[in-house]
Amino acid sequence: MADATARRLPKADRAIVGQRRIGEYLLNLEHPAGGPKARFFIAHGFASGAWDLLQAALIIQGRVNTITRTVETE
């Protein structure tokens, strides 16, 4: 049974994950903050040569899954 208080990502139907963000950050092993993320995504079959597959996967995740927690940053 679904949790009645479960929240969805606001405006998920309009989500955008740009090619530059993926290539220069999420799949860039040399990026200081993105490197660990890149290792994770690459270990799960994603590659910079097929960045659009990661883009599609991230957009789908935002549309179908509920928010489990939020963290406020500056």
C-alpha cells in the first residue's frame, strides 16, 4: 500500500538534465565532486559516449519515484 504522505518531485514532467551536466559532472571521473558519482554511474553501465541513456534514466527516476528525503543547500 502506498504511503498517503509520499511526495513526488515537483514539476517532474518538466525535468531537464542537460548533456553538459552529465558529461562534465556526472560522468567525469576527474571532476572533484562528480568523480565519485561518475564511478557509481559507470559501474552501473552508463558511459559518456551514451550520455543520453543516463539522462533518460534520471528523468524517469524523478517521475516515478517518491521523495525519500531532502537536503537544503546554499
